[in-house]
Amino acid sequence: PVACPNEGCQWNGYYSNYEGHYIKCDYQPTQCVYSGCGEMVAKGMLKRHAKQCQFRPQPCEWCQENILRNMKLHQENCPCQPQVCQLCGEQVLKSHTKEHLTR
């Protein structure tokens, strides 16, 4: 009998069944798919990690562009950021501010 070497896995069985188990083992260390992360996660926890990974792309609420890291910095400069005109109170996109003020 052989035991699975993956940390946390309790599988024990015959060598003839080992390869089939190892390929499917939920405890097999697997690297996160997002660029910049590199964290090794148990295969069975990969989806959970991916939902919480700080390196996963997230869409900007204004322009829908997928932002990889610093959402705050992007949103400070996002041309689709809504702003309130100080003169008339109308809401305008950041990229249209100059045009709006020259009307």
C-alpha cells in the first residue's frame, strides 16, 4: 500500500491505483491562475481562492474595463467616472468635463 504525498490527503491504496488518484487529488498543490499571484493552493480550493485572489481582474464599475491591481488608482483617473459640475450641479463624465464647461 502507498499513501498520497499531498498534505491533508488521507488516501491510502495500491500503487496500481495511485496515479489515477494523484491526477484527481483535491489536495494536489496547484498554482493560482492569475498573473502576479503565484500562490500554491490545494486543487480543491482553487475556485475559492480565485474568487478572493487580490490579483484577479475586476471590472471597473464605470467603464467595465478589467483592472488587474489598483482599482482605486484606476477609478481616480477613469474617464467614465461621473462627476457633479460645480457650476450647474449636472452629473457629467470626467472625460466630458472640459466640453461641458465650455457650453
